[in-house]
Amino acid sequence: MLDKCVQYGVEHNILFNVKKSLYVVVGKKKPEFAISPCLYQSPLPRVDVFKYLGVYFRVEDVLKVDCGVIKRKYCSEPVKLQLVKSFCVRLITYCIGALTLSKNTLHQLCVCYNDAFRKISVISGVNQ
């Protein structure tokens, strides 16, 4: 997949930043790779916590969103919902069509999606 991205980048004059690239492994079974995935022959670091567009994500059995930043911001519920839809959902579903997901994994993604909206509703109820 990374080779395809590099090939696309070459064809469209896009250079990916190796220093800003990383990878995560989500699931109960987290295999150790003998060779780390590479971008431009540079091994990528494996992380359990990362920041994307100002939102922190934590990798456990599922990908969890740290809602602390949203909790600390006293914005309205519609704004919080739009933030989750704009940033979190896109990341969670990125390249999902290229994966073969079990019913259990799909269920976990749905739970993650629903939990994000439930947490926002609870947070908004407390802040108002």
C-alpha cells in the first residue's frame, strides 16, 4: 500500500513527509513485524498514541479518540458533532474499502462511532 502511495506521489508530484509518517496496529492481536513498513526506504515508527489535525487517538483493542480537547473547549454541541464528523470519522474510515473486515470488527467500528457521539452529548449536557 505504501509503495502504491509513493508511486501515486511520483506521478502527481507529491512528496510524503517521512518525519510525519507512522503506523498503528489496531486489534486484540498486535503482531510484531520482522521488518517495519517503510516509506522511501525509511522504516516508519509504530506508535500507540498519535495526533491528527489536533485530535489525539489512542490505540488499544480499538482506535479510541481522546475527547479531552473537545471537553476543554466550551463550544456548542453542533460544533462538536461537526468536528467529529469532519476529522475523526474520516480517519477511522480511511481506506476501509481496501480491508476485509469481520462482523466483529465492523461492530467495533460502529461502537466507536456511536460512542463518540454519545460522549459529545454527555459533555454538552454537563457544560450547559
